[in-house]
Amino acid sequence: MNLKELSARLGLSPTTVSRALNGYPEVNAATRERVLRAARETGYRPNRTAQHLATGKAGSIGLLMPVGAEAMSDLHFGEFLSGVGETARAKDFHLVVMPSDPADEVSGLVTLATGGNVDGLCLAYIRENDSRIDLMESLGLPFIVHGRFFSAPHPYPFLDVDNEAAFYEAVRLLLQLGHRRIGLINGDETLGFAVRRRNGALKAMQEMGLSFDPLLHCSTTMTEEAGQRAATGFMAQPDPPTAMLCASMVQALGVVRAANQAGKQIGRDVSLISYDDVLPVLRPEHFTVPLTTTRSSLRTAGKRIAERLIQRINGEETDDFQELWRPELVLRASTGPVPVKEKA
Amino acid sequence: MNLKELSARLGLSPTTVSRALNGYPEVNAATRERVLRAARETGYRPNRTAQHLATGKAGSIGLLMPVGAEAMSDLHFGEFLSGVGETARAKDFHLVVMPSDPADEVSGLVTLATGGNVDGLCLAYIRENDSRIDLMESLGLPFIVHGRFFSAPHPYPFLDVDNEAAFYEAVRLLLQLGHRRIGLINGDETLGFAVRRRNGALKAMQEMGLSFDPLLHCSTTMTEEAGQRAATGFMAQPDPPTAMLCASMVQALGVVRAANQAGKQIGRDVSLISYDDVLPVLRPEHFTVPLTTTRSSLRTAGKRIAERLIQRINGEETDDFQELWRPELVLRASTGPVPVKEKA
């Protein structure tokens, strides 16, 4: 059933039918209702859906949305999703967002892939012992990985930021400023990005013959509470850190509060560097003491992921293109030389 | 094709097939690939999808995601979506999120409804001259409105917060504290929630025989920049406001910055009340001067919307239930009596 046939059946002009289907106010409610009912009954699909049916495509891309106890990380997810959504809209694709337990993503991916509602998948939240690369290939759908596996039997398409370089550069700057007691408030180290950041931080320390004091290192969630709790714990120690590095601007909120409560001034008494995903409501330059950050936009990554996934669906990207973005280290007022110790 | 038939065809036990489809690591890669290929070729759908096919349901609920220049409001959308997602996951439903131009939501709704991928729709971002109630009924799918129409030919199901009461109570408090020059930084007044808030604020003023100075009233976006620009403009006037009311904690960030830059202390020199959607990263109690707010959780609203929409899809909610939530006015340190004017 095409537009011409549907119009003939209804005894209406194709223009009127098209206007009714596209919701123009010129079409009165009774006519619109007649047209929509006929469209449903005959299985007529307007424009894009008709095209997608003709090509066997659903016109949708799928991704999992982590839902559950750690749901506060959705500020990061929401930013990524906005990027994906902008590109999807520009390319006339739907998003199928499947709410999923972070501990059971495999069944979510299988359900999405076998349900026939999506033409391609974005895989994210890669873990250290993640074996989903095999699964993705078995599923037989175009896919792209946001992040990277730690081992994979063969090449696969991804977009990742160089998390190791980000934290390596950040710690190296702190070392150059004379800091030796450095507190690391990392993301959840069951996730790949946090593993790579820890490795980068460690590498910079090891190059100076140093290591992280286990008492100054924690793997935690991307929440304000977690940042505050970690920083408060660090600063309560007999030999507190002179500098801290945290994994998210959301954690940085809590670190700054902890420093204020401990009567320490950021940038003078204690230096702070945060990873910055360029979350629009948490801008490092708007903090009372503007924050030094290592920056890469999650929204831009989302746009690029959607762009490449749609290219793969359309057969335009056919190789296993691997793309690694380097975050920028942006210096602001929250980093300074190690403070001179006052005599007791 | 059911699980038993698929298993027989493959010469595997139903347990193995089920494990392969659900991604259990016990199944080796070759077997999993065989199973998934057979599932695709035969059109087998695992559990929930099979059930949905049997019932003629897609197992999905749909909503539009505003995408475009004003995309910063996605902090609010993301919070709402998290609530919808939590409930959808608990009820084993997918979300189909259609990126949509806020100026053309009708065609997005029609596409979603006629595409056969969703069993029900959530309609939001109601405008003052919105006539989509007719459209929603023509579409012939269960739906629920987040918000309310200003006029509708007959009853329809909705969940809304009492935005009028929220801003009425807020302004009444400021009047009780002696404020008369009150600045109103509202949301976009082409949207219903902002119209109702303005009406509530106006009603409180009118009860005292007052009105808003047009120079102290603006309708703007839910961004930090917009909040800062509006507050800076208000405070630069010859007769600046002694109190301000804004529509979002994101705007409040900008208002507080503007006050700091003008050398005014929140709560002493200028009072501030913000609407609080309970965004986890912007908590009013964490501001340097904790903010008085009128509070209602967007995430909880998202959960409730999804719950009711799924009930409607399942035929469990059959009346046009209209639910209005009353925001709470929570007093903190950002509101105080009108400051005594210093003599020139």
C-alpha cells in the first residue's frame, strides 16, 4: 500500500492524506481520524517507515541504558544519549533505549538484536574481563563499541578516548609541581575506562620510582557523595595528600565540599584535577576556584558513535575503524605547587 | 517456532539453546553462533518477545526526546527518562525514544504511533494552544499526558504537578517576608508548565494588589547562562529586586553567580527561591547558601508515568485518571526578610 493507493481507497487527495499523517492543522479531526485508521488497518507506513520496510531496515539504532542503584551516573549517560540522539534525528533514525541491569547486559543485547527493532547496536561499559566481542559478532548486526576491549580475537570498530593518557598527563603535571602524596578518586574499576585511568596514573608515578599509597586510592561511583567521602577520608589521614585527582566533575563537587569542610583552600592547600566530560551544568570554569581538568566531550562522542553506526548500517563504513581520542589537559586555578610544610 | 522446536532443529537441549540466547558463558562461541543464526533464520523470538508476538504487543513504550538548540534542558529530560526507564525495566518493557524537533512533535508522534514499534505513548511538553489531544485519540494507542492541556474536548489521563500552586506559594512567602520588588525568571512561556507558574506567581501578587514589573519578568530557557543573564539584568536596574524566583536549579546556578558578581549575598541582600526537580547533581542544600525551593521529583514522575502507561496498555487502568501532585515548599537559608534600605 503506497500513498496513492491509500488516497484512492479513502477518496481523498494524496496531499490531504499526507497532511493528515503529518499532523497538519488544516486537516479536520474527523478526516485525520479516518486517515489514521485506514493507515493502521492497511498497514500503510508513511515515508521513512515505508522506505525502511522496502529496504528491510527498522530505521533504528539500539543501546542499553544502565538503570539501577548506581543510576546517578545518568548525568554522564544523558549527555552521551543527547549526542547520539542529535545525530539520529539528523539522519532520520529512531533510538531504541533498553533499560538494563548493568550486571546483566548480555541478555539485553540479545533481546535487542533478535527483536527485529534495531538495525545496529552501540555497545558500551566495557569491563576488564569482557567477552562480549564474540557475542556482538554472533548477533549478526552492525555494531560499534564505545570504549575498548582488553583482549579481542580480531579487530572490531570502536571509538574510545585515551583514558590512560589522560590520567598519565594529569599525574605527571602534579609530580612536576612537586606533589608526591597524591590521592586518586577513580571511577568503578570493574569498568574498562577506570582501569585504563588507574594504569595511566600508576605509570606516571612509576616513572618517578613512586607508587600510590593504597590509603590514597579508591575505586568508586561517579557521585558527589562518593567524591566527598573519599576526599574526607584522604584528608583525615596523618599524612594527607597535597593533591587529588578525580574521575568526574560530579565527584569534584564532593571533593570541593570536603576541602571546604576541612578548611583547606583548593589550589593553595590542596591541588585538584578532575576528568571533565563537558557536562553542561558542571563547568570547571564556574567553580569558585576554577578547576584544572582533563577534557573530552561525551556528547561529541555520542554524535560520532551514532554517525559511524549509521554509516555501518548503510554499508558506508566497512572496515574495522578504530578511533582513539586524546583528552586535553586544561590548566586552571585548582593546581599549584606543593605547599611548604609548616613547622610543628 | 518455539524453544522446543528450535532445540529439536538444532539437535541441542532446550537448556543449551536458552543459555545461548541469554548469553551464558558456559555455552561456547561456536554453539552460540549456531543458535543465534538459527533463531534469526527461523524468526524465533525468545521469551518476552514470543509472549509479545502472541499478544500482538511490541513490548515497548514510546516518547519523544527534544533535540536541538535548547538541548541543555536534557538534564531535566534525562532525569525524567531515568524514572521512565527504571519502571520500564522492572515491567520488562523497552523504551523507544524518538529524537524530535520541539517545534514539530506532531509528525514524530504519528511516526511513532503508526510504526508498530510501540504499544503506548507518553506525551509531554504541552503548549498553551496545544491541540494534540485530538491527535492522541485519533492515533488509537494507549497514552498518558505528562502535564495538562489548557482546553480539551473531553477527559484524558494525565499526571501533572501543580505548577500554579508551586509559584503561588513561593511568591506568597516572599510577600510575607516584606518583598515587593520580585524578579521572576520563568521557563519558556510557550510551554504549559511555565504558563501555569507565571499565573500562580501573578495570582499571589494580585491578592496583594500588586503586579509584576515587566522589567523584572522573563521567559527563558532552563540554562545557567539564561539564569545569569536575567539576574544580572534585573540587578542592574535603578530599582533592583530584593527577591528572585527561578524555574530550575540549573538557572539558580547562574542567578547565584550573578549575585556573587554583583557583590550581593543570597539570603541577606537578595532572597532566592528556585523550583527544584530533584536533579541529583544540583542539590539545593549543597549551595554555599542552601536554597529555599519548591520541590517535586521529575524522576518519580517518570516512574509513575511509565507505571500508568503500562497499566493502560495492559487494560488495568481504564478510566481517564487525572493526577495532580503538589510540590513542597522547603525553606532554607536563601530567603530572608526584605533588607532595610541604606540611606543615600
